[in-house]
Amino acid sequence: VALVLAFLAQPAAAAGVPHYQRLVLVVLENTAADAAAAQPFLQQLATEGASLSAHLAITHPSQPNYVALVAGDLLGVTDNDRYVIDATHLGDLVEAKGLDWHVYAKGFPGDCSQMATRGDYARRHVPFLSFKNVVDVPQRCAKITDAVGFSADASSGLLPAFTLYVPDNGSNGHDTGVEAASRWLEQTFGPLLASPTFRQGTLFIVTFDEGTAADNRV
């Protein structure tokens, strides 16, 4: 969250400090930091960019961590049940800057669906669906879509200032393990990261919702 807020607060590049037009955040699932760091593609990303080696998740299970990721606080969420939260989130902060945001959630049924699961899709991994000022406003709910259009939007330079990409449980490692998640990440984002259109002005972040070691490091 601190990285995202710093991005939003910096209207112009300071001397020697990169300035980004957009941020793309991908969240994978349930992996100890050391196991994630051992994956070849994640190693490559760390080598070409940076690794936040002291980053900790807040709690267990998944949903509270996702809520905190976009709101900076658990907001009373302690489990994976359905919540309707009346609070400020990153979408609000982005819009207050005159910018836009979008969530690409793989397998999302659409129409602001509150369906808990559908196949490998899980609502608990889409935190904006827990906020009242999103689910009660159709034009804001429309910012949450299936991920099928992501590659075309990214390749065409149509991504907004803040993008959250939520893989399903077959891609994020939840049901398949971190090796499969890393391979999916490479297949999905490797070609884009090789494209100047995507890379120019883009801060690309990969993280995990929670760890599996005692310190919950991700």
C-alpha cells in the first residue's frame, strides 16, 4: 500500500526518482517468501527490478489481507465472509487525483456479482467488491471485469493509472502451488514486459496475499 500511495502522491518526477504513469499490481496466493524467491521468473523480476524482502502480510486467511492491501486497514474484516464496508479505498484516492482504476479478475462473472465462487474464481480475492461505494454504484462496479480484455488493453496502452490483476485459483498458486503460479505469471506477463508499449511509464508489482511461514513474510 505504501508503494501505491507514494505513486499517487508524486505528481512530477524528482531528480533521480522514476515517475510512473500507471501501476499494475498482481496478487498471487499463499506462499512463503523463500519459496517464491526460488522461482526462476520471480528471480528474474527481482534481478531486473527490486525485491521487497521484509514485506509482511497482516493476518490469515486471504480476504483481510486483500482488504488491507487496498484500504491500508483490516476495517473489521477477519475472515472470508461477505462484507459491505463503508470506508475509503485506493479507488477513491485514485479518482480524487482525477485518475482512473480497473480490476481485471480472472473468471469474474460480471454485473457486480457477489457469487462467492465460480469454478476457480473466488470473490474473496477481489477486495473492491467489499466496499459499499463500489457495489452500490454501477459505473464504479463496471471497473471490475473479467481478465479476458487485459492483454489487449495493456498492449494498446489503455490501462488506467491503477490496475489490480486478480488471477483465479488455478493461476495464483492457491490450488496449484507456487511453481505453477510462476509459470502462469511468465506466460501472461513475460511478453508484455518485453514490450516497450507496456513497460514505458509502468510500475509492475507482484506480491502474495499471505505467507505460509511463521512470520507471514511474502
